[in-house]
Amino acid sequence: MLAKNHRLSDRKIIAKLFRLKKVFWGELLFLKSAPSKEEDSKIAFLVGKKFEPSAARRNYLKRILRAQTQKLLPRIKTGHNIIIGVHNPKHWAELSRSAWTKAVARDLTAILKLAKLKK
């Protein structure tokens, strides 16, 4: 679980982030970010109903995303609002469930580098 100071829960900020046209795409994940006035980076996770109708699986995917982000948090630049979401169900279907964690870690590292958010 991310610490409260790293959770992005303000709906207005999330809506603003979604209006941004700059998106960083990985094989499994996408990332949108914008600078914020706060010292800590805040992160929200998105797994839509269109991607996965089952709430249990959506929550499982979000737990994986949070756990991998928690590991990378010390290496993420501060002062940004970030949305990390999943896309491309075909790639997810090709992976076994046990391989999801490694694939997410690899993809998350790659898109953070693309977005220049990794220290």
C-alpha cells in the first residue's frame, strides 16, 4: 500500500491529467504525468471495466501495480502527479498470471524512463 502522501485521490487533478495529450505507452501500461506544486509525487492507478469486467481481477492488477510502484518509489522524481493504467488486453492474455509481476516491473521501469520521471 502506498503511503497516503503518495496517493493521488483528488478527482479534479485526475480529470486534468486525463485531458493531457502526452501519454507514455509501454507494452502493458500507460502513464500520464504533470508537475505538481506539492513536494511528493502522487500516483493513481487505473484498471477500467472495459479492460477487465471482474472487480476481483481489477483489484488484483491494482495491487500488483501498487507493489511494483512502491519498490520504485525512491527512484521516482518528486513533485509530479502521475496516473498509471493498464491497456492492451491481448498482451495480458498472453502472459501467465505468475508472470504479471515481472512484466509490470519491467514495463513500469521502461515508461518511467520514457517520461523522464526516474532519477
